[in-house]
Amino acid sequence: MELTSEAGTASKAIAEPTIPQRSLAYFTDLNPADNTKYIEVRVYRKWIATKVPSLIATGFSCMLLDKKGSAIQANADLKEKDRFEHHLQLNCVYRIQGFGFEKTDSWGKTLDNDFTLCFGKHTRTDLLTDNDFPYHYFNFAAYNELGGRLEKKNPILTDYIGYVQNVEKVKEYGSATTNKTKVRNIAIRNLKSQQRRQLQLSATSATSYYFNPPVEETSELLTAYNENNPSIPQLGLQTKRLADWEQERARNRVPLGTLLQIDPNTQQRVLFTQDAMRLRVDTAYNWYYQKCDECGGKLDYGYIHGHCHPYGTQSKPQNSYSFRIIITDGTGNATMTCFTPHTDGLIKPVDTLLQEIDNKDPALIPPQILALQNTRHVFQFRFAKQAGKGTPTLVLQKVMDNPPAILPVPTEGPSSPPAPSPSGHASAEISPPPATPMATQDSPADTCSTMHVPTTSSVRKELFTATAAKESQPKANTPDIAAKQDSPEAKK
């Protein structure tokens, strides 16, 4: 009996081995076959992985940093998404244990690691208080390295740094019968701004954006940019239309000499005002053009758009001003293009002027337009879209010499208003403005028929305010790189 009891005790001791205590490990010390380690990390990024193009969520992912500055990605199944989204907060430090390993997926991998951590129901996270962990991890690609990544089948996601040159409006593509996507194009440049290639970065669900991150490359970019542009001031601009007329006509009153020094692509949605004198009319450009009443496209002088109208019907082309004037405020001279209907208050309607002249050749400037020289006005204008290098040009939006007429407030009367007379009907009808002219040499692509209130302020304030603007095709590439969907200075 005694021998039997001793044998049972020995068997029980063998069946329940002592569980070793887990020990701390850095990412470089992790072994996919070893489950005796725990890690202490800062949560650097986190995102929801999705399928493309359906954008169906597939799981939770995050990027972690250890004290040595190494980075690793961790994934969790979709059923654990809510738990880890709550337990792992950005920039917080945690002790994590009970994780597994898997081979890094070749598609959409964020880091050049052989394995990725797996979090599940037995993974434990404990919040720590420790400020000795790094706050950033970047592995920037140089501009000349981007082309080589296009040739690889499944390269790692790219980190790129540059300064923001232009931020476009949000554009929506697709329809209710297919998939709808929203895209924002952002142009970023590095110090090799003379290099222009057909390269474009595209955002993913793992993409993050950092403004002026505290890294060495940021200081280098800002120092070089300030040295190359020492005289460009920081403009404090007001982007919302003001209700008071006097305040509105003085909004963004920036000297022309200053405006001509800045990059027009950075201020595309900003309206400026200036009290300026018209020095002369540029006679090298046509003073008006005709546009098709059906498609809005420009008609060459005397031509017709037979493809826009049924055979036997008479087309009614519309006329629009397109003359250029040189203005000055004493600090510099600028070229401004004037289109209908923004010429109201500057000159009579274009159809009225055409009735007064005999020679209707658009290349021959009539004396009524030449008479505009050496007169002063308050102009509201914007930058024209710059196709390449050169002096910026302006586009007239409104002449603000006099406040708009205020309609009289109707007095109280009987509950049933009197029937209007035919003459009253005629005076109340207002013809809509003509359509926007199509892009030609004489009518730039940025011409619009109505004033748009810009939605962004200066270069940095409210950079990513969402606006919707529908277009048929996305823009290919703006100088150096266009990054689809918000892509500022440091991109992952």
C-alpha cells in the first residue's frame, strides 16, 4: 500500500509541471516558437483592415514600438476588434502577454518583418506609465526609390515625407449601381522639386498622416524651404464670406507684390480683394468667345456644334467676355482674366457691346474695353490654376466698387395679394447665367460661373475639412507626387 501511494504521488507530480514565469523581450529577441515572453510597447498606430474595393472590415491591426525603437505589427480577428480598440489606446504604453505569431502577409504589409503578432481571447494587456518609449517610427523612401517599388509585386507600404503644396477638394466617384468612393488629392514635394514624373501614392486603411513630426527630416525640409523662400510671408487669411459689405470688400487685402511671390497652388480656394488700377488691356488675347448653348464648350469663331443639336434646329451660342487686363496696386503688376458674368459693374454686358460695334472679330479689341485703362476699382479675385512654372495669373470674381442694391421690404397688405400685371411678370423673370466655359487657350479650365466660398483657411488651418465636389476623372499628378486621400508631410 505504501509503494502504491508513492507511485501515485510521483505520477501526479509529472502530470503537472511547473509553468515558467514569462520574461520581458524586445522585438528583436522574439522567437515564433517561444511563448514564454511578454512585451512592453507603445501603441503607435491602429486601424481596421478592410477588403478592397468592397471596404468590408476583416480585422483589427496596430503598430507597436518598443524601447529600442523597433516596430512590429499585430493583428486580431474581427470578433476581437471592439475589445482591442477599447483596451489599446494610441500613444499609451502597455505590457502585453499571451500573443501568438504568424507569417507576415505579403499584401499590404506595413513593415519589413518576417512575422506578425496575433492577439486573441487569451491575450492580456496591462496599462503602464513609462515615457521612455519613442513616439515615432519612420522608414522614409527617397524620391528616386519610388519608381523601383512599382516594379515589385508586393512591396511594403511606403513612408514618404515632403511639404504640402496643394490640397484639393474631396471628389466622389462611382454610382448607386456600383461602388462609391471619395478621394482627396494632395500634392507633396521634396527638395528635388525639379524632378517631375508620373508617380502617385495611394492611401490604404493603414495610412497615417503627421504634420511637422519631430524627426530630423522635418527640420531639414523646413530649413531648406525657408532658405529658398526667405521673403514669402505667412498669410493669415479669412476664408468665410463676411455679411458686412465693407468688411467683405476689405477681406484678404494682400498686396499684389506679396501674392506674386507665393505658390498659387496652395491658395486655390481663397478669395482676395485689392484696390487696384487697370494699367492696360492685353491685346494678345481675344476679348470674347462663343460657347455652345448645349454642351457649354467653346466655339471657334464662326463654327457650329452640329453634333449637339438635332438636324434642322437653330443653335443659339452664348457670348462671354474673356479679356485680360494688367492691374497694379503700387507693389506689383498682375494679369487678371475677366469672364462673364463677373464683369458686372466693370463694363456693359457683352451682348450689348456686340450690338454697338461693326467688327465682331474677337481678336480686335473694341474701344469700349480699351477705355477701361487707367481706371481704379476694388476687385475680388482668386488665383488661376497654374499649369506650370511662371508668374501667377488672377481670375476676376467680382467688382466691389458699390454695395449691392437692397430690395425694399414689402409693406403689410391684404391676405390675398393682387394679381400681378403682365409687365410685373416680365420684370420678375431673370435669365440664368451662362454655363461655365470649357478649358481652352483663351478660357482657362478654372473659370466658373458662380462664386464659390472657399472652405480652407491658410496652409495649415483646417487642412482637411471635408467638401464634396463631383468630377468625372481624378487628377493624375501634381508636381512631384499626388497622394490620394489626405496625404501630408509624413505618410505611411
